[in-house]
Amino acid sequence: MKIYDRRTKEYEEITQYGQEKLKFLYGNVFGRVLLKIVVSPAVSRLYGALNDRKSSAGKIPGFIEENHIRMEDYEDREYVSFNDFFTRKLRDGARKIEGNKDILISPADAKLLVYKIDEDLQINVKGRTYSVDEILADDKYSEEYSGGICLVYRLCMDDLHRYCFIDNGRLKARRTIKGKLHTVSSLSKDHKIYKENFRVINVMDTENFGRVIHIEVGALLVGKIINHNIRSFSKGDEKGYFEPGGSTIIQFFKKNTVKIDEDIMVHSAEGIETKVLYGEGVGIRC
């Protein structure tokens, strides 16, 4: 899997965490039998409980080394469990929140792809076509996004798993859609993961980008999606965090509200994700 690092202007080859095990689950007839059990929320809850134990802290040094995590970006403290480490916080100054009100920021450290929402409210994501209604499990807001754009932020195991609000505004509505917990990768291409997976749908009225739909999507072995109880927010405020597992944030913007940076658009057209950081500018208000 190739991603573009806009800071170095170089390409990186990355390997999915636990790739061989995932290949067995998704690509093997016996694995697919087991997959029906593995993707259930109960398995992820059990995995989360095991990672709350003090003994799970023994996994941390190897995880840091394997995933090349820059520990200088995070609080310098002792972690009492793997979950405690996974939900770690940034140290002061480790990320800059772009303050210009016209600049759209990334809500998280992630790998970003941009997709167009066509006039029929269809989105082609890596060879699978979704309707906005399927992702939202509701048609209440979908018509508003005809001709708009969809941003897909994929958080990997090495990323900070906390996320922020992208503008000043108010939370209008929040809804949880119960579902499965497939991995979010090319290995799960035979499943409509953004329709099937557990997700939290947030409708936000923002000052500079209009009504934005922000969706947190759980993935394989994500124990929980934790959102803070915030109704009014400012740009860069922490919105919440994911517990262990890879995970995804999807955002819908209406037509002619934001123009995404050219380098991100060029690479998205080629199916190449762009590496972005929490608070980093990724576009500008139209």
C-alpha cells in the first residue's frame, strides 16, 4: 500500500498491521467462516477488556518499535495498560492547529482520500459504490450533499487515535448505527464496510463550512468510539477518541463549500492516500 507524505514529498510503502492474519480471514475459505465471529462487537469488547489489564503493558515497547511511533510527540509518562497507551495524548505543541478561519483542517493524524458525491448521491470508494443514504442509514440529510465531496480519513495503528472538531460550531444531532467491525482496507473489498460497520453519525453546523456530516467508523478490534459530551465547540477542540484498532473518519461537505488542496486531489485521483496530521490544513473555503 503506497501513501504520499506531503512534508517530505516522498512516497512510502506501508504494510497493514496484522496483514497475514487478515489475509487468512478475508482470503481463505476457512478464514471466512471464522470471520463471521471475529467481526462481531463482542469479540472486540473482549479484546478491549484484555488490553485494559496491567499485563497488556508488556506489548507496548514492541508495538512502538514495529510501528515506528515518534514518542517525542506524546506525553512523557508511564502507561499502565495497552489501552492506556493506545489512547495516549499529544504533548503540548506537538501539533499545530491551523488558525485561519478559511482553512479546513484534518480532524486527525490519518491517511486521506477524497471522493466526489455525484448528482445521484453515489460515491465510488475503491471500486465499491455507496449511496449517501447507505452510509447514513437515513435519507433525512442526504439530498443536501448532491455534487459535494466526501473525505475519508483512515487511521492506522501507528496514528494518534484522538480527533478534533474542524471548525467553530454546534452539534445538531448524533446517532449510533450498530453493526459489524470489518477491517478498513483493500482486504475487505468484498464488503460494503461503510454501510455494514458500527459507526457514529454527527451532524454539525459549522461557521465556515456549512452543515458537515462527520462519521466515526469502528473497525476490527476497535473496542469503543468515545465522544466527549460537547454541543458547542471551537476549531481544534478534541471531539473524542478511538480505543484499539484501525478506524476511519468520513466527512461529507455540500457542493461549493470547500476546495481541497491540489496535492491531495491529484493523489486521490490515482488512489494514493495522503498522510495528514491533526490540525493540518487540507483545503480552503470556497
